[in-house]
Amino acid sequence: RKEVEQDPGPFNVPEGATVAFNCTYSNSASQSFFWYRQDCRKEPKLLMSVYSSGNEDGRFTAQLNRASQYISLLIRDSKLSDSATYLCVVNSAKGNTGKLIFGQGTTLQVKP
Amino acid sequence: DTAVSQTPKYLVTQMGNDKSIKCEQNLGHDTMYWYKQDSKKFLKIMFSYNNKELIINETVPNRFSPKSPDKAHLNLHINSLELGDSAVYFCASSQDLRGYVNTEAFFGQGTRLTVV
């Protein structure tokens, strides 16, 4: 089983739609959680951190459920510029090391 | 000013050759990484260095040898290149993940390696 699992998609949605991505992680000792965005042929960049209480940044809302080991990202009012791959990322602590484990990514294509 | 810069951006080479990819960060971070992104877009960590010390080595063939001359640089040398080494290699840096729970990792633009 992969340490971080995501549905690779693609998700094809019209502009203005609301779309949700889910992610599960296997290491219950994981300390921190993130969503990164990767545009085609570019490097990943941090979109937002994910907190237990849930957090919002404009049209983006992230949720964490530690009991279910589940992370979500909700995008409201999708824009064409939201088209990208969204990577679920977990800081998976083992012993005295921390490392970022990436999910496979979920591809979003927003169409006019 | 590029925060994490790696060179070259593209690398096409023949099987059996030896090649190096260089990475430098100007963010003052303690920790640097090499990730490999294969054709299925999976980003997998290869190595992690903290203050020039190797702290993560993820079952990578010993043909891959990272070298960190100082904490701002982490180079990757690959010996005897194989077809399966073709991928995009990303360098990244962050504060020490052990101490900073919500630290962000910054990535270089990637090196697209093609072995023919």
C-alpha cells in the first residue's frame, strides 16, 4: 500500500464548478500535511498547509481527519488557471527523521 | 533571484555514461533533498541531507551518489546511466523537517534526464 494515496483523475470540470479531492495516508504518526500544486513541466509549489481545524484560503478549503487518516481539498468557483496537478503531501516522521511523502497527484482540468 | 536552482535543465545522454546534476539554494535552509519524478508523475524522495550530513537514503542504487560540499549545495552524480534512470530529478530545500512541523519545501525547476 502506498503511504499517500490519491485518485489520479483526471477531473474535468467547467469553469465555476466546485471540485473536491481526497487523499489518505497510512502512517498514523504523520505530523503535518500539505497540498502542493504542480503545473505541467514545472516544479511543485506549496498551495496550503492543512490543519486539524480545517483552513481556508480564498476559494480553497483544506480539511484533515486524523482519525480516518484522510485529507481533502475543496476548490470553489473553479478558474481556468486552476488547471494543474494537486499533490497531497505528508510529513512522515520516522525515528529522528522527517520527510515529505508525496501522493501521485490528482489532475484537474478546468474547461471554459 | 532563484531560491533553488539546479543545472542543467535538460540532459540527454547515452547508456553507460556518468553525469552530474548540480543544485544550490540561497534560502539559508538546513535541509536539501533529491526527488525523482517518473513517467507516472510519482515524486519519490531519493536522498535528504541536513547540514551536509546524509539523513535519508531511500533504497537508491549505489550508482547514485549525492555530494554536499556545504549546506547550500547538494549535487547528484549518476554512474553508468541506464534507460530506467530517465525521469525528472528535482532538488528541494527546507528548514529541518524534524523541528518545524509546517515547514515548506522549495523545489528547483527540475532536470529532465533522458537516457538513450
